[in-house]
Amino acid sequence: MIYSSLLKVASKRQARVGVGVGDPSTLSRVVSGVRQVLDKAEVVLVGRPGLEENVEGVPFYPSEEPEKKLLELLVSGEVEGAVRGGLSASTFLKHVKAIFNVAKVLRVALLEDKSGHQFMFAPVGIDEGEGVDEKVSLAAGAADFLRKINLTPKIAVVSGGRLSDSGRSPKVDKSIREAEEAVARLKEKGYDAEHYQILIEDAVADKRNIIVAPDGISGNLIYRTLIHLGLGKSYGAVYLNVPKPIIDTSRAAPPNEYAGAVIMATAAKSLQNQE
């Protein structure tokens, strides 16, 4: 199991992790999740002034710009990992791109279906996974992450149709071509990768531990369907192309996602220390 491997890595050393809290509607879920892992990490919360009145027992940094403040704490070393928590996605991403000088972020989420099968999943951002290069980068980044925690990556690339559907739609044709090319490139790099066409259920049945969706919009919808409608779980999404441990979460997430994100941030910091 991927999460149990992350827990093992995280348990080697407590990290100081900053977690963002948004408006009062997300505060209780974020704090509930954080309290589940206070024995695994030293957590500080970052949010707008006034929210600290509803938090006890966890250090709180008030800021009128909590998205920027959380990342400043990370860059300065006051925290060793950052979890977006309940903060605004667009504002947080804007500051990530500016501070770390990246044009686009690449994130890979850790998901679990109702049977307990866990897999790294991407893209989850609606503007991510565009084109073959980004698909390969996401899959390879997820594979390298799994290798660092001593797991063997098995990649499934999903497209917009079966091979027999070629010719029905230019959009479907493009999706199939990109998936085929992505798999070919990944195999050239030595990864175990297969094109599962539109049959994501077969990828799960075959226990593939990395799944790459056709694009960011479909990936985001798959995440929402699994987590909010399909009795699945999420443990956060790691940023692949920034030098500091940053874990993304949904503002609509249940508490376990915030708890898992803190563990992932702690494990990511431990892995960096080993390099």
C-alpha cells in the first residue's frame, strides 16, 4: 500500500508542516484532519486573522494573504513542507508559480478506491496533462516518487476511446494517438507502461499503481467522482516540479485528505533529506 509506505518514511523524522485554512466553512474539516496526525508531524496553521479563535492547541499564523504567507514560511525554512488545505486554489497557484518561477505546476494525487486499491493519479488540475510531454512527465514523476519509497511503478495511460473507436472523432483520435506515444516514450525510458484505452476499470483491476487520465478536465472529474460519489479516498497531491515539499488538497475534501497530505509532506521532506 502506498500510504502505509509513506507513513513508514514519515515516521523516521517529524517535520514542521504548514497547513492553510480558508474560510470558516473549511476550517473545521482542516483542523479535524490535522488533529489526526499531530503525533506524526509538527503542524502550524496559516489563515486570515480571526480564524485563530476557533483553533486550540495548534499554532496559528494570521495573515491577510495566507496563500503567500504559507509559501514564504516554506521558502524561509520556518516550515519544511506546505499543504494548501482550504486556501484558494487560483491564488495559491499564482504564488507558487511566481515564487518558484514555474510556468505550470505538475501535480500527482494519491487516491484509493472503495476496495482499498491505492494509486497515484494525474492530471488533477484542469490545465495539466496537455500533450504527450506533460503526460510523460507526470507518469515518470509519479514512478520516480514510488521508487523512492521502494515500490515498483506500474503505469496505465488512459485515453478517450478504444483503439477500435479510431475515426469516430478527431478529438478521440488525438487522445488515442497521444496515449500511444506517451506509452512508447515511457517504455523507451524503462518504465512498465501500458495503454488501457478508455478502460480505466481494467487498469484498477490489474492493480496499476499509476494512472494517467486523458487530460486535466477528465482527470479532475475522475477525482471528484471517485472521492465525492464513489466512496473513494484522497491523500493529497504532490507537486513534482518545485524544489520544496508542497501538497495540494481540495477545499471540499473530507478531513482524511488533509491528514494524508500532512503525512505526504512529511514523507517528501524525509525523502529530500536522503538525497
